[in-house]
Amino acid sequence: MNSKALTLMGFAKKSGNLVSGVNTCSFNLSRGKVRLMILAEDISQGSEKKIMKEIRKAGVDYIKSGTIDEMSHVTGTSGRSVFGILDRNFAEAILKEIES
């Protein structure tokens, strides 16, 4: 994942527009609050299976990019492999950065 996308994730965290962890993201997906899901490339199979079920049900865009360590470091968490962006503008900006 490029540094600008990671920086945007950090800003989303500081502004309260980022949630992390499988259970927290699943809860927010079910309530329709998540605009973009970001999954680490080294996510465990069990976590991926559980969160993908929720993503499909909610019809939310998702990307697989970055590692658990680099994304956890930027967001001030540890060992998290699933991140949900709650703000549409952050979601669009992060998608644009990762796709370019």
C-alpha cells in the first residue's frame, strides 16, 4: 500500500471515520455505516471468510492491500487485519490512491 493511502487511513482514524477488527467492522457493516473495507493481504482465512460474508451482504466495496503490520502501525492498533472506512470522501480518496 502506498504511503499516501496509509496517511489517509491515519487521518480517518484521527477523525473517527475508521473502525478496525472483524467484529467491529461486521457490526458497522450491518448498520450500513461502512463505505469501504480494507483487508490486509496477510489476513487469516477464517477472518477473511467471516468478513467477506458481511461485505457481500452489505454490498460494500473492498480492497486487499498492505500488511497487518504496516496498517496497524499507521492506525495505532496492533494485529488488526480488517479496517472499515466510514466517510465517503475518505473512502473515495483511499481507493483513488491505491488504484493509481
